[in-house]
Amino acid sequence: MFKLRKKDFLQVSDLTADEVFHLFELAKDLKNRHNRGELRVPILKGKVLGMVFTKPSTRTRTSFEVAMLQLDGHALNLFAEGTQVSRGETMADTGRTLSRYLDGIMIRTFEQTETEKLAKYSDIPIINGLTDLHHPCQALADFYTIWEKRGSFKDVRLAYFGDGNNVCHSLMQAADLLGAEMLVVTPKGYQPRKEVLAKLKNGHKKITITNNPKISLANVDFIYTDAWVSMGQEGIKKQKKIFRPYQVNGDLLKNAASKALVMHCLPAHRGEEITDEVIDGPNSIVWDQAENRLHLQKALLAALL
């Protein structure tokens, strides 16, 4: 069984391009086996994954839990309010303790530094299920979906509309690593963080950042958007007004090639960053993305645990 070089998966740049393609091939195999009716593949028989949440989750929790089930392992939900973390126990002590019980930990939290601290003091693999800085599992599943549709990343161009947030950061790392072109379209003041750009392995040569929502999309293959307001910041009316010109809607698709496919990491705020006609339209591959979280994460778990 293929194994990753590093113990942990905290951001996309932890991987090499070869490792990503190995994960894609494994995800493809596991998906095909599932579709043929092979509902359990005992790769992780007897293994236990702890899932630590300080942020709410639908797709991350469900996809990791089902992934462990389908690999014949077990997933244990550890919500912060039900553990000593909520009473001030440090991530260092939590990591040291859980390492004695579990085979791996997936954590979904706010600060990237908390995830890094957990990894530093744990003897078992740590997977970043989402932080305010990165969402690497989502980006891997997204690029697996693109690879599934196109077969390679040669001449692939992805346009991202919205906030230059955690999802955008991880997508940029994936594009940079795999050789895809990426156009990042954000309002002023909402561009990706400079420190993330500075650390891209290939110097973001194929990444373009603009504030112009009317930029030509004639050569774009995939159009991606995410929620305008990050989790925990809901209700900021001023921010929503700023983002209104960046909505992925029917008019925007008229500015793109007819073959351009639409992506969204979900949950979608319909009528805000994306309209019903687009997310439910013939160009949408949003539900393929959502499904592929499961299969990609099965591959990731198999390669780490």
C-alpha cells in the first residue's frame, strides 16, 4: 500500500505532485470498487480515527466517518464541548493523550497554529479537516474532480470568484503543485494572504490575481466559488454588498466558454455567491465534488494510517 512521506497532512504543500497523483489513482480505484458494489475494503481494519471539532461540520464529519466505515475502520467524534479542550486543556496535552488511544486524528478548528501544535505533540498522523487558513482535503477532492473530468492538468484553467480565504489558499497550492493555471478574482481587501503566496513552491507563475469581476473567462475551464462570509462571521451586510458583483450567475456564465464547469465547496448560500440556475444547471459539477470528498479521503486515510 502506498504511504505518504510525512506523518501529517496539514496543507496541500505537504505533498509532492507524485504523491497527489498516487492518491488520485488510489481514490479512483476505491471509487470504482465501491460503484461495483464492494462496499467495504478492509484496508484499515481495526484502525480508529478520532475526529476533533471546534467548528460545525456536515460534509467533513460525514465523509470521514463513512470513509473509515468503508475501509473497515472506526471513527470517533470528539466535539470540543464534550472534551477537556473546552475547559482549557492544551492541544499539546490532548495530542499526547490521544496518541495513546487512536491511530490518527482529523481536526476541524479555527487556528492553523492549533493544528500544527497538535501535530507537533502527537505520535500519530494529524489531518487538517479545515482551519481559517487552509482547507486541504477540500482542495485535493476538487482537483481530483478536475482530473476525473479532464485526465490531466495540462492547459487547465480554473477561475475562483469570491473571498481569498482558506479554500482559495488550498486551491492555489494545488494548482501551483500540479501545474494548472488559476485566476483568482476577489474584491480589494479580500485577496489571498501574502504569506501563502510567498510560500508557493513554484512561485505562483501560473496564478493571476485580479479585482475585476468582468474579466474575460473565454479560456476558463472551471469556475469556482465559495461563501462570501466565513463561518462565524455570518450577518455582515457590508461584506455581502462588496461581494455582490462577484456572484456566479447566468450573466457571468455568458462571459465564459460554454464548456466551463461550475464548482462550489458547499454549503452554498443560494442567491448570494451563486444562483439556483447555476448550481442546479447543466454546467454544475458541485455534487460530483461533494461525492469525491469521500473517495479522496479514503485514499488519504489509507496512505496515512
